[in-house]
Amino acid sequence: MNSHIITEEEMFEDTGFARRGDLRKWLDNEGVPYRIGRGGRICGVAVQEYALGSSADYFVARSTEWDPI
């Protein structure tokens, strides 16, 4: 496992999102580059890029009505 890449599971835990579509919209909103892997999994997110996004807690509190992609 590459310690410079954050997993989809880690991002779900960190952000509090339960749906992949919500996580993708947050990443897009924050300008965090990512790739979509097999089965639609979010992958290839660099820890450094992810850490530059704004507070996940703030975004979760404001975005409870996103539709899954």
C-alpha cells in the first residue's frame, strides 16, 4: 500500500459521507484530482492533494441532499 495515496474507505471515514456520489462531488468542489476504478471506486487520490481541501466537517453539514451519481 502506498502511504501517499488515501483510500476510498479512508475518505468515507474522514468526511462522514456514506455515498460515493457525495464524496465525488466534494472532491470535485475542492479541486482534488482522482481516478475512477473498477466498479466506480474512487482511487488515485494523493494525500497531499486531499489535505489541501477545505474542512470536510463544514461541507458535510451543508450538503445533506446530494443525489448519488
